[in-house]
Amino acid sequence: MQFEDLEIWKMTEKLILDAYKICKEIKDFGFKDQLQRASISIANNISEWYERQTIKEKQRFLRITKWSCWEVRNMLYFGLKLWYVSQQQYSESYSQCISISKMIYAFIKKIK
């Protein structure tokens, strides 16, 4: 099995694609860049976590993944307030972030 086969990675792939769709019309480069980079960071850190050998390394990358997920949620919140993100886009992506966060938390608990 490879990290691309993980359900959590597949969920993150959808989150990234949705983030890029959201950002397509946004002219605020700083906002757009931060949302895109934070969403990609989730997938990058999941792949890093999966390939790491020690428990300490695995825990570190899971924590970073969770922080990136929080960052995406925060960006979505302000995107909604700034009218960059529709209510539907916000709700769908926010729900994805919550599901991913719960899975990350379960992985953290499992490897302790």
C-alpha cells in the first residue's frame, strides 16, 4: 500500500481541488496563495507521515497535518466573511476539514 491509497489522502486530494476551484476567481493573491498552500500542505504531510519510520517522526507529521487543516478552516472562515467563498463552498470544505481532522486525531491516538 502507498500513501495515495489512503482514504485520508484521497479526502485531502478533494479538498485541494476544491480549494483551487474556490481560488479561481479570487484576485487577492495573498489569500489565494495561503489557502492553496495550506491545503496542499495537508496532503504533503500525510505522505511524509506515511513514509516515516519512527513513532516520534510520525507524530510530528500528523501534528503538522492537523495544524494545516486548522489553517484551511481559518482561511475558509475569513474567505466567507470577505465574500471570496460561497456558503456552499464553505460548508462543504469545512466539513471535509473536520472529517480529515478527526481521522488525523485517530491516527495520533493509535500510534501513542
